[in-house]
Amino acid sequence: MIRLTLMALFLSSLVRAQFPSSPDYPKAYFSNPLSIPISLSGNFGELRPNHYHMGLDLKTERRENLKVFASAEGYISRIKVEPGGFGRAIYVNHPNGYTTVYCHLNDFFPELENWVKELQYRKESWYLNDEVPAERFPVKKGQLLAYSGNTGGSQAPHLHFEIRRTSDEVNLNPMLFGFPLADQTKPTILRVAIYDRTKSVYEQSPRLVPVVNKGNGEYSTVLQTVSTPKVSLALTTYDTHTGSSNLNGVFEAVLFDEQQPVVGFRMDQISYDATRYLNAHIDYKTKQGGGPYLQHMSELPGYINSVYTRFNGDGVVDLSDGLVHELSIVVKDAYGNASRVKVPVKFNGVHAPGQVLPGKRFYPMMVDIFESEECEFIIGERTLYDSVSLVHRKQPAMGSGVVSSIHTIGTPSIPLQDAMMVRIRLTESLTDFHKSKVIMQRISGTRKEVQKVSWEEDWALAGFREFGSFQLVLDTTAPEIIPVGFKDGANLSAASRVVFTVNDNFGKWKVLRTELDGKWIRFTNDKGKNFIYVFDEHCPPGDHELRIVAVDEAGNEREEKWRIRR
């Protein structure tokens, strides 16, 4: 009883750690968009590769085609259709200033489905991201919008659901709107990490500290003696809700030093413009190296539009007094269930100066450039999250079609927010035609990507959001257009659809045109794989000519034609 009382008193100090006040969101305005009870496979602010999760993933019993209903009255304001991301999505604006978004859908309700198809034929584009006239599709609360699916970037059937402020499209945590979800579970804390903050977080490996679960949300570690006067902490933590085993994200966490709040983060609102800043919130280097997610309890200097609130510092704790600092972290979910880990830390008084690192030093919030005879790269003010020393190494060109030296810049374990600009000089003399077919390639392990370049004499320029090895490559090979299950002259009277795929030697291409008898025909392209046309009124019985045009990043174009009978 005494321990519970002390815990309650300590957690009450979290109230004094005042985050920026959130609006009093309406608690009974929005309803569950599904006809089954809410169960989450993902929540708001959850950690994902290169982004925060920006809504709720509602389970659909591992099935597709559950009915999806409008959460409140309003009107359909936008439709999106894309191969990745949201797949097929509906946006509904509501009169109280919020927008709900419903994603990874299969068919829309019939009237909307027909309108979307007509729009696609009018625009001659399967891809859509279009506003809908406010008066075109008014909806009532509980009205059928669509059927759930697995389209776009979804990995399994579910409904991705968001609530945004209509005025600025900032995403809000839907769990603050009073949806019916039973949650009496406290967050789980798995480990703590300690960083030497006399160094960059990207130029060290943290000390991983196991925690002891003492029950009832209480965790502890043994005394940590460190050889640095400045430290910061991170932790691995997750949350669940009653009846679910899914490991979801936590709502907030606050670092305390001797029961005084230092810094904390809260997942209450995040804009898509800021979602990539997740890479400043986690230990990117550890995660990229195959380790766990570690959420920093400090605000890195290059984190703009931060989820952190500073109460008494940025999270870097000064231990130079040599005393034991009773650090602790309190973690909460959106329903107020809380856990705490105690981390006593002491400086041993012996701090060896760090090594002088090779390379040029770059800093966040500063613009700087590296220059050599054959390579330059520019780091913008919003490119880095912490200071780093970047090494440039040059190697001779290797492989067919490579027309520059290979330039290795930095290491992929250092994340970038904005793209850095890379300039590389040709090492071979090329005609203007062949220069127009040059692309810049980035290689990191088995991963490769290419970008179109712009030219200034013999220097090619392109932007990349990851470090690695860069080279200029001549590409004169057009992409391949591959028919699936049919050939020229095929009789498809018994078939229900036509399918083709595209392949390119550098893996980056787009389909410019799909035509039947000289008119655009709608091929879907979910998940960027097969292009599929389901026979409809645009292909009546008889003989037809199918024409496909594709182009790659270097501008090489391929056109294929087939005669088919329907």
C-alpha cells in the first residue's frame, strides 16, 4: 500500500510536467467506422521505418470487404488512388473542423465508385489525388462509404483511420476523441540505453541496460557508473490494450532527474511534413544495424517540429557533480495507464577525451559543402539531426556503363531529413545525347537507387536522402513491357482481364500511356506490381489493338503493341 501511494504521488508530479495544452476534443462526436468492436493492430505515433504512424490501424478480422461507415456527418472532400501509401482512400470533412480519412479500401459505394471511374477516364489517369466538390457527396453519420481492403502500402487486411484538423491537415491522435476501447494495461519497458553526450549519438554505441520488472508498472536498473559527465537516456517500450497482444506505441514519456521533469515527448499531433523526424526520435544507427527501437529521452539539435517538450533542458543530464542522479522515466498510454523505470547514474570522475575523427565536421541547422576535384556534396540546414564527421572516399569506376569515379560519402547509419545535393564530374567524354542518358546511382550494400541528373558543363547534380556510394551511369536500355498470359493475336474471349508488368535494368520507370484502339484505357496498379485491366464497356467484343508506352529514369522509352480479340 505504501509503495502504491508513493507511486501515485510520483506520477502526480507528471501532471506538473505541463505539455502544451491540447484542445478539448469532442468525445462522442465520431463513431467507430466499422461494425465490429475496435481492436488495434497499430496506433498513433507508433514507430515505423522513416515515419511515425499517423492514425489507427483497425483490425478487420483478417478479412477484406467489411463495410466502412462515415464516423460523422459531413461531405467527401478528397479521393486518393495510388499504388503504395493509402491505396484507395476517402477523406470526409466535418462541420466541426475535422477531417476523417479511411484508407486501404477496396470498392467505394456504387455512386462514388462510378464517379471515380469517370474522373479517371476524364483525366486519363488511374492515379488520383483530387478534391471533390463539397455538394457532390454529402454523407450522414453511419452511412456506407466503402469496403475495407488491403490496397496500397498495406501488408495485411485492415482499415487505416485518421483524424485531422481540416484547416492545416495536422494529424491528431484519434484515441483522444473517446473511441470505445478497453485499456487497463500499463506500458511495458524492456530496456534503457545510456549515451555519452560529449559525442554525437551517431558516433557511438549506447550502453544497453536491462531492466528488472518489479510489478505494477514499476521497473528498475542497478546503479550505472559512467565515464562521461554528460549523458542522455533512451528506452525500448511498447503498449497494448485489453484483449490484444499487438505491441503498439506509447502516448508519452517524461524524463525526471531527482523527481524534477527534464524533457518529455507526447504523441498527440503530428503533421505529414514532420513525420520523417521519427529518425531523430529513435536511435537510427542502432535500429539500422538490426537492433531494437530506442526512443530518445532527449531532443536532438536538428529535430524541428518536435514531439518533445522541454521542462528543464533538452534531456542531456550533467553528472559533473559526481553525485548519484536518480533518473527515471515515466511512460503513459492515451488512457493514463503509467509505468516507470528508475535509472540511478553516477559519473566516475574519469573522462578520456574522444578521438579526433577523420573527415569534415558538419552540424545541424547549418549549410556547408564538401569539395574535391570530382565530387561535391552540400548539407543543408535541415539535413542532419546531430553533428557528424563525414568522410569522402574515391574509387576508380567499375562495371559497364559507369562514367565517373565511385564516391562514398558518410555512412548509411546516419539519417538525413532533407536531401543532400551530390555533384559528380564525368571522367569520360560524352556527346550531348549520351549525357542525356546519364543517371546518378546510389549503392548501399544490396540496395540501389537512381535519380535523374541536371547538368552544369561536365558536372551532374542530384539529391538523395541517404548516404552511400554514388556514381554516374550511362543507361541506354529501355524498360521491358511484359505481357502476362497473352501474346500478339491472342483470343481473350474467355478471359476476364488483361495483365502486364514492366521491368527495367535500373529498377525505376513509369508507364506513360495505356491505350485500346487509340483511346486511354484504365489499368490499375495496386502495390506497383501488375497492371490490370478488367474487361468492361470500354472493350466491346471484336478485334482491338492494345498499346503500352513506358519510360525509365534516363528517358529511354519503350512502346509495345498487341492485337487481341475480345
